Amino acid sequence: KDPREYLPFLQNLQRMDTLRRQFSIDDYLSRFKKAIRHLCDLNAFEEVKSYTVKHDLYEETMGLYRYDEEKFSSIMQLYADHLKTTSQFKAAATSFHYLNDMTQASECYRLANQWQESLSTASLIPIPSDQLRSLATTSAQSAIETKDFRAAATIFLDYLQDIPSAAKYFSKAYLFTEAFRTITLSSQTDLLPSTFDTGLTENMASITELLADCKAQLTAQVPRIRELRQKKKEDPLAFFEGDANEGKDIPDDVSLAATDAASTMGGSLFTRYTNRSMSGTAETGTSRRSSKNRRREERKRARGKKGSVYEEEYLVNSVRRLVERVNSVGEEVGRLVEWLVRRRMVERARAVEGGMTEVVGLCGRAVEEEFGVDEEKALLVGGEEGRQEKKDMPVVKEFVRLALLSQDT
């Protein structure tokens, strides 16, 4: 540009005092964090606020006014509004709480799914009891939608005094002792057969369905893994080549191995599944094609299509996830069995316990077969630089049977 174009700007700078000139220069150069410091030194607080909002400098500005409570709170108010507008509800709630704006804090806590803080701050406003009950009902429904049944039960009990609903959702959370205590403490023992026992029956049906699904999955997948490993052991070349060819005829002349035709396949039949990359000029010439091939292979790996070389890995990972799921419900099943016996549903308790014991046994045998194997049969997963590592063996948690039931078996 012609230097004369800058003359008006430079002349304007000359007319400014030192701090205003420093601010203008930093602002012109987009050094906003430095510019806001000069504005603070100018004591132009209204200008500081607008500049802070314009360039999103809330944290920087609050740091500058941390020893000035009034101005700090003013910037915090702007920050809280910004956080709420950008859906950062948890941080916004904390900011409004600091500002003692309990109305806004309660709303933001609710939007952040923090029902304890939402209801507690609402009580500090204070708000009419009917509004508090409405807020509690909304919070309970939100907890139910997210399957946080314990939270829903607590809200029904503490804020809505709805004993049947509290007992119902304590049961859904497998907190049968708490549900039983809630009913008996309120002297509403008529809820035991109508609400408590119904909850036990519903949970039994849910667990029975889950265990049946787990058993069916193990029965189908474990033999298939065994079959795939046997094929790989007997003829590894055919095992890998079956996926690489994808039904197409490929040259089998060894003389073609070092040409671009080999690069089209993205490496040898074995290295293309171990993340090993080619090196040298051949890699440079085929990088784009190799990248496309890698993306295609990753999609295949994720799908675990039947008959593909990735099917074994997909199935083993599926078994791993199943074991983790069974482990996660062990304690819940134990509590269910105990309370089924206490409520004189012994045969149902025996059925649930038997199903859980069977599935845990199947998981243990599956883990021993699929993960507790030697290096030749182990499932290998490629590392970043072609290193291969055997996956850690999952642990199947022991399911302790109820002594009262095991005496008869």
C-alpha cells in the first residue's frame, strides 16, 4: 500500500495520550488481550465491558479485576449470560450461583441435569410451593428419561412425598432395600403386593430376557470364532486372500510383486491387516491410494462382515463387551434373588439364579477359549508402527449363589 494511506491513522495516534495510543495500536494489530489491559488502565469500564463481550475476553478481564469485587461481579454477570447463551449450562449455573442469582442458577442447574443443585437453589429464592413441586416433577421426569431411577425415586420421596412412585423407581434401580424401607416407614404396607412385588416381577422379566440374549449370543459367536481360527490355522494364505481378492482375479506372477500392481492392493495379503506401511518412493507415489485403502479397511473392520478377515476380531470384541455387561449386572441380580426369596417367590428366584450362573459359566469358558490362548491362536491387533499386541484377557466376576437356594441343587 501507499504509505500515505496510513498518514491519517498515524496523525490520529499522535493526538492520543499514551495509554489510548497503546490500546489503539494493539487493537489494530488484533492483540486483544494486550489491548484490554490498556483499557483497564484507562479506567474506561463501560468500554472494557463492551470490548470484553466483543472479543470474548471474559476470563482475561476477570483476572484484571479480581481484587475489585464490584467490577469483577459485573464482568461475571456478562460471562454468565454468555455461558448460558452458548449452552454451557453447568459453568453458567456456577457463575449465577456466585452472583447470588438463584433463579438463573436453578434454571441452569436443571438444564445441566444437576437436579440436586437445581432444587436446592430454587428453595433459596424462595419460590411458592406449587412452583417448587412443578420443578421437582420436571426434574423427576428428566431423570426417568435418562434412566437415572435412583435420582427419580429420591425426588419423588423428598420433594413430592409420592411414596408409591418413590418405591417404584427405587425398585427399578434394583435398590429393593430402600424401596422396602420407604414403604414400611410411611406405614403404607398395602404397597408391598401392589408396588413392591410388581417391581420385583418386572425386574425379573428384564433380567431373564437379558440373560437369554447373552446366552444366545455366546452360543452363536463362540463356535464361529473357533471355526474361523481353525480355518486360519489350516490355510492362512487362503484365509487372508479370500478377503483381499473380493472375488476378483489377481496376477499370481511373483515378478509383479514390486510393481505398482502390488501397491494397488495396499501391501501384501498379511501386512494390509496389521497396519504395516510401505516405505520408500513406492509409498510416496501411492500415498493417496493407500489412504483410501486404509479408510476402506477401517470401515470393513468396524462392520466385521461375515466372511471377511475382520470377522474374528469383531466377534471377539463382541464377546468382551458381553462379559463386561454380565459383570455389571451381577450385584443387581444378587439383590433381586434375595428379595424374591424374601417375598416367597422361591421358584422365580431359583430360575433367575440358575440363568445367571449358566451365563457366567459360559462367559468364563468363552474367555478361557478366546483370550487364554497361545500366541499362534491369539487375536492380534496392529499397533501404530506395525507392532502387534495381544489384547488383555477380561475378568469374569464370580456370581455368588444364595445359600438358601443352593441347598436344594
